[in-house]
Amino acid sequence: MSERSVRMTVNGEVRQASVEPRLTLADFLREKCHLTGTHLGCEHGVCGACTVMVDGAAVRSCLAFAVQADGAEVTTIEGIAHPDGELSAVQAAFRDCHGLQCGFCTPGFVVSVTAFLRDNPGPSDEEVLDALSGNLCRCTGYQGIIRAVHQAAGTLREAAGA
Amino acid sequence: MKPAPFEYHAPESLPEALALLSELGDEAKVLAGGQSLIPVLALRLTVFANLVDIGRIAELAGIERRNGSLRIGATTTEAAVGADAQVASSVPLLARATPLIGHFQIRNRGTLGGSIAHADPAAEYPAVALTLDATMEVASPGGRREIAAGDFFDGLWSTTMAPDEMLTAVRFPVWGGRCGFGVEEFARRHGDFAMAGATVALEVDEADKVKRCAIGLIGLGSTPLRAGGAESAAVGSSAREIDAAEIGRRAVDGLESVPADLHGSASYRRRVGAEMVSRAWAAASKEACGE
């Protein structure tokens, strides 16, 4: 099957490669861009570990082909921290609240929560649970993650008000 | 978990897409948001030699009011439908069903047309389209035609579209007057396909008598279904006096092909379905009567 050339901006950097159409966006990021922070758990859209932002929208990168993202702007977990390496509010809150243990699911959670809080800066408890329902974690029991989302929301609101 | 190889086509106009589909025939499948198609390709439950990605055809996305209906382009994402003020005010049932689809990350890519053309009996949009008597706009190289929702779903994941036809838009009638709408689902985990669910639309007259109503059933057959018997029994009766539980029992009465699997027997799903109808009816009735 013929390969196609794709070009997209990943974390601000232009990436170009010739790929098989069946290559998922997740595999493109991991294998062609060597950005292995995007994790692959189930590879059929259930676990959420591979969540990245495509043109600002949080999506499952295992449920998109790289060819579909031709021309798009992609943000992965590697693009979430500040350029000087300082953790983002969401990342810092996950650390502070024990929102991770083994860390496998964490990139997907952090990207999902980053997009969620951008669109809904003052979520209710129920909205937080709903937003987290698309990501699976097998270690934490979720309580630390839920606390992290609320803490990050507070930090971001303060920063916006300041 | 890796799809089999395929050729990828990304037409930028509808005629180009239709020509490709016609030329490639059975070898080709339309790719919209991919949130149903890519998992089945990844699991290799199905294989296609060609995928025709319609995501770059600008004219297929968008929401507009046309006379008495709201027309939604096939590639409009579920997230866009859920966030649209016109959908919320003109077709509340569609707006209320949207948050029940998967998770927000899925709705960011999944499309209205993809969901309806995929025709999963446990999915929300096919049931909403059937409940509201939506009109499907389909196109082929030979021209365009319309299919009533009632004639569109003809089996599990199967529609009456011809192999060279493609769903381009869906028109949802806007209900006026004293109306109420309800959608209820039961799933073990949030975002899973429902074990059973129901959609209800109803309109009452000045005296709170049911003028018209529609009851849709989710996950209780090989297609989305309408509970015609329960609907006709309710029309003409006072909405305030109707027993919602009785409507629920009646709606699942006589269902013939209720699915059964390790998540639940047919009889269990039937009972869950009755309860979902009852709750959706109660909510819709309350809203219509202005309680």
C-alpha cells in the first residue's frame, strides 16, 4: 500500500514523514517523532492513555490515523509543561495530590484535564467526574486525581484573576 | 491492535468523494470521525482495501435552520452538536442525548452522520433520529434523495442506503407548542453503550391532553425502535393522568429480538428498558405540562 507524506506541527515544531495510511497518530508520535510520553494501553479507544490535543481538542490518538492529522497542530504531554521545564498547574497538582502512582495513565489524564479546565474553569464535582470518565487508572483509586483536578482549577483561576 | 493495510483517499469535494465510492464499490468504506470504524479496524473485525476520508469536505459540516427543521451536516462533530445553541433550543432531545455518547474526547472527533450511518442499535443519535422522524439526505453519483428515518435502519449496523450512496446531512423537525423531551439510559459504566435506553418526545394541548408523542428504544433490538403501541395508547389521554410505568411496560411489550449477552439477559434488558421509558416519559411529560 502506498505511503503518504504527512506534515503537522507537534508541540510547536514542524514534523514531516512518509507514513503508511494505517499508522495511527499515536504510533506516528511515538515512532516517527520519538515522543514516547503518549502511552498506548488498549489501542481501541477505551483507556484514554493516548489522549493528545489535535487543534486544541483532546482526542484519542489511537483512534485517528496520522494521515487524518495532516496539517494539524498537535500537543502531546511533552508540550504541556512551561518551556523552562516548570510543571503546568495540572501537572503540579497531580504531583501534589498523589494523582499518580505508576504513571502509565498519567499523560492521558493530564492532557484531558488540561483541555477540560481550559473549557470549563470552574467545574462542579459532577462535571469533574464526568470529564475523568474517559480515562482509566488502575493504581490510584481516582481520589487523588479528583483532588488534583480541583486544585489545578483553583490554581488556574487564581492565575487568571491575578 | 494494528489495522490491516489500506489505501487512503482524502477527497476535498462531495462529487469527488461520490465518484471514488462508486468506482471502488465494496472495497471502500467512508471514514468520518472514525470513532466506531477505527476500533473495528484495529481489532480486525473488518478489513477494507480503501478508506475514503470525508473529513476534509467543508460543505458536509455545519448546522442551519431551514424552515421547520434543523439541518445538520454529516461530518458535524458530536461536540459541535452538543455545544450549539440552536440545537439546544430547536431540537432539545438531540442536545440532551449528546452528553451520553462515549466521553468528551470521543465526541470531539465522532460525527453525527457517522453515528447515524453506522446504525448501532445501542447508539443515541440513531434513536433520536427515529424518534423525531428525521429525514436523511443521501447522495450518490446519480443524484440526491431523501430517506425517512423510519425507512433508514434495516438491521444491525445496516441501513437502506445503496452501496454507492453516502449520508450527507440529517434534517431534524423542530417541534413547536407545549413540548417536552426526555432521554434516559442505563449503562454499567459511564460512557459505555447502554444496556437499554429510551427517548421520548411529546406535545400536549391546552388541556394537557397528549396531542402527539414518540417513544424511541435504544439497545432493545437489532435496530433502534419505536414503541408504536404505547404511543397510540397515550395520544388523546391527559398527560397528568397517564401512568409513566404503564407506558414503560407497554413500550417493551411484544419486543421480539431483545439482545442478550454476558452483561444481561433479554428479560433483564426488557425490564430495564421499561424503566428507562418510564423515566424519560415522566421527564418529558413534566416539561410539556410546564410543571
